[in-house]
Amino acid sequence: MCIACEYLVNIFNSFIAANLGQQYVHSTDQSTTYGGMHDLYGPANAVDNNFNQNVRNHHCAYQRHRQSSTWWRIQFTGKVHIDHTVIYHGYDFYAGDLKRFKHSRVYVSDSAAECSGQLVYTQETDPTASDPWQYVFNITVNAVGEYLSVCQDAYPYINNNGGNTSRVVLCEVVIAGKRHFSKTCERNGHCAGCVDGMYGDQCNATCPENCKDNKCAQDNGACGGCDKGHGQFCELQCPTNCESRACSQTDMACVGMCVDGFWGDWCDVTCLGNCAGGVCNKSRGQCDEGCLPGYWGHECRHECSVKCAGSVCHRDDGHCTAGCTAGFYSNTCIKRCGHCVDDVCDQHTGTCDDGCVKGYWRDTCEDTCPDSCCPYGNYGNECALACGHCDQATCSLSDGTCPGECEDQYMGSMCDKPCGGCTDYSCNKDGCTRGCVAGKYGVYCDQFCPVNCSSKTCERNGHCAGCVDGMYGDQCNATCSKNCKDNECAQDNGACSGCNKGHGQFCELQCPTNCESRACCQTDMACVGKCVDGFWGDWCNITCPGNCAGGVCNKSRGQCDAGCLHGQWGDGCRHECSSGCKDSVCSQSDGHCTAGCTEEFYGSTCTQRCGHCAKGVCDRDTGICGGVCEEGFWERTVTATVQPTV
């Protein structure tokens, strides 16, 4: 008998595209997307496990309005039996949005054709929900298929502007069901496939216990991957230094981390001794967790400077991270401070933050004081300039810079710049610490973003993250080509993504003159649409045959689709009708005379001559004389033939 040729799974443990369900979703699609912004309003938003029904939160599948009909569709990785679906309808600004689900239908099908298959739900009346945030449809489906579609016809426009509209707005679609398999097997009792964990013609053998996901080949039980171990059946042990004892099924390379102290594909190389905790990077042997105190470098081979406080330095470049010992400064603490109070100076600049010992001045206290010094709060050659908002100290006598930090809500080397452009007024002497308020940029957030930045915001360096339509460049100050489709072009170089007319990267080149609408492909200049009369071909550069009626021929093949001039036949009208055709009229397809033959001729193309019939008239099809023969002749048919003109 056929053993367990079916298995069931809870597709989503409630929903189709989250957690367990994502493996069964092939794709989502919808008829239109609002503003073309697929990241914000694309079809996948309806299966992102976010149940917020406010479309402005950018978690809904949101379409353009004023459409005659709209649809949303999900495709599974195979057939599923859908038990029920719960649809969370989107809500925007208007109470009238509650009508948007009217005229909606739900289909389940095996075809990608939208709005087709088995109709499982129809909403024809106005919904009655009073709270838009609880506007949810719980629909019993009980159908099998590969696709589920939500479709909607137009309804009266909600703003009373006249006309009808359609807009499917879905914030979440929950689908519960199971994979669909049959319990059938071949005529000889062999299963076409086995449930997980089994193999063999009749699925009666158990896969090796270490097979990944409990799956193996039906014909021989070979594992497609290993949870642990390696080899065809995952029966061999991995190297002992693999932390999880998991390794590649084919070459025994460790999968995941090594046990502490080892690195390499097979975790067989010992880490260097100065790594913190003896742990290093599995792939490169670098000390990712840092170095033991007193060492630096990716492999912790270098010693920190002896003047680093606590012998602590940065592992990347050796600069002293805890400061310098008293009397020294610079990144590696090798420079001597000036005549600073308590022999302490700024680690980076050598500035004496607590001032100079008596008799010395300047930021670094290296110069002896002149006979007279400026009063507190002034600087300059004549002490006529006022210091900025320095915190707890006067400023440099030479240039007005503050030796320490600034007072609250001021910044800059002279502490003279207010922090009004900083987010939450957060700043220090070096500039804004939490970025700029919307619309401003720069170190001190004192410059306005370019006016053509989308959303009027920009990066800290003044570069726009995106431009308004029609503009491009870092600061959106260059204009797109006037021929760009939808007035849109690439921000980095202004290249058009499509052309309204013309072709080329910037739509600056003219299309062939024989394109009827003067529209052509942007890349290869092939005409889009028809050719002007008298021409055919991809570029409309081939002249139609001269005998086509009206001089018009098929754009793709050059055939005379509208017929031939009088007396001609054939796809290109290159053949003349038989001289025996009455009025020189014949079929375009095969040249047979459609109006009959002239006297003395018969046959489909009127190329055979009648015999000596009285009055020269014979039957059109057989050549038999309708009356009698001329005197001196008998028999009723002839054999004379006139060759047709070709």
C-alpha cells in the first residue's frame, strides 16, 4: 500500500506571510501602486504582519484612486487549501473610506489571471462598521488554489467630486489553511513523494537522524544537508573544534563558530596569545573581541605606548583611549604639555584646559606673559574683543577660542554660535550632537537645505536624499531633460528612465521621421506604434510595395493588408491577374478570378481557352460548351491553355 503520501502543515499559524508562512508565499502583485512608491505602498505590505490600518503608516498595499477597477493578488509556492481569510481594510482621512470595500470580490484560482477562478466572497452593500480601526472582514473560503485575489469595481467617489472610483486598500491579509497534497500513488504502489522523514518507493524507510529538516532523497535516503555530522548520510563526526559539531556535508569545513582559541575553515589553527579571552575570528584569525591590556592591532601584535594611561590603547591604530599620563598629549601620548596647571593638558591639542601656571599664556601655556594682559573676558592685540560663551574660563588672548567647553546651547571654537538649528538644542563645542532640525544642515546646522530636496530635508552635508520631480544632482539644482517620461530622471546623472519623445540616455535624439507618432524605443530607436503610410519595418524605413492599395502595408511584414491595386494579387501585390479574368479582378490570396472569366476562357484563373463552342461560350468550371459546337467540331471540352501572367 502507499504509506503517507500526504502531509499537512499549518501554513501560517494564523497568517500567510509571517513567521512560518513566508516559505509558502511566491509573490504578491496589484493593479496600481500609489505614487509608484512600492516601498511605502507596494503589494507586499498586505502580508508584512503589521495590522495598523492607517495607510499613512506605510504598512498597507495602497493603490491609485479614480480607477475603473483594481485588484490585489497573492501567489503561493503551490496549491493550498484555504480555510478562511481575514482582511484588514485600510483607512485614510475620510469617513467615506468605509465604503471602499463595497463592490469587492474574493477569488481563489489556479491561474494568474486577475479576478478569475472560484468566487468565494462578494460585498455588495455599504459596510456598517462605525469604528474604521475595527473595519475587518472575516471570510470563510474553503477552496483550493495557487492564487487568492481581492478585486473591486468602481463606486461613487467619496469626496462628492463626481464620477466613480475604485481603490483596493489592504493593510493586512491573514490566510489560514494547509498545503494541498493528494493521497494518490502510482499504479504499482510507488509514491510520487514522501512526507518529511521517510524515503523509498513506498515511503516506508526512515531518513538518517542527522538529515537537515528531517529530509532525504526518496531513492536512496541520502541527506540534502546535515544538522550535524557530514557524509552522504550525515553519519561521520565533524572536527572536535567545531563549536556546534556541525560542518559541511562535503568537505568537513565547520559551519558556525569554532571553540574558543581556534580559527580556520576546519577550526584547526590556534589563535594568537594576546587576543582577549583567547578568542579570534574564525575566518581571518583576527582578535574581534579585542586585545589583552597593553596591546593593539587586528592580531594584537603591537604594544601600546608607555605614556597611555593604564597602558590602554585602541586596537585599530594604537591611540590612547583612556588619555595620557600627566604631562603628555597626542594620540599616542608622545608630546610634552606646556606650562599647564597640574601639568595637565588636552590629550588631542595640548591645550591647557585648567589654565597656565603663573607667568605663561596662550592655549598651550608655552609663551611667557607680556608686561600687561587682557582683563577676564576680552582678547586681541588691544583686548578690545569680547570672548564668546566659554564655560568657566576666559578665551585665548590671541584668537578668542575657548580652551574648554562652551556654555549650554552654544558651540563653535569661540562658543559664539547658538544651537537653535540642532535637534533638541543638543550640541557641544564641535557642533550639533544629535543632528539638525528638519530643513537645515551643516556642522552647526546653520544652513538651509536646497529647496528642491524631496520632503525639504537633506543629509548633514547638504546632499538631498531625493529630488522633486524634474530636478537632479546632489543638491537637486539641475533640471531633467524636458523629454524625460513623467518628468523623472536619475539623481546622480540626470539620465531619463523613459522618454515622452526622442531617444538616447537623455531623450535628446530625434526618432525616425517615418514613426507615425514620432515615438520610439529609448535604446534601439525602433518605432513605437504605427509607421506613416507607405513604410514598414521596426524603424519604418522600408518602402511598401508599389501595388498596395493606398500605398499602405503591414508594419511588421510589409504585406498589403488593405488589398492590392486593381489587376494585382499576392501578399506584396507583385502578381498581375490573368488576362482571362473578367474586368481584371482576382483574389489577392491565390489569384483566382472572383468576377468570372471573359468569353472563350474558363478555370479558376481563367487561363484555359474554351473549344469551338458556338458563340465561344463554355462552362466556367468544366469548359463544357453550354450549347452546341461550331460547325465541323464535336466533343464538348478542349485542351488549349493560356499561361497566366505572373
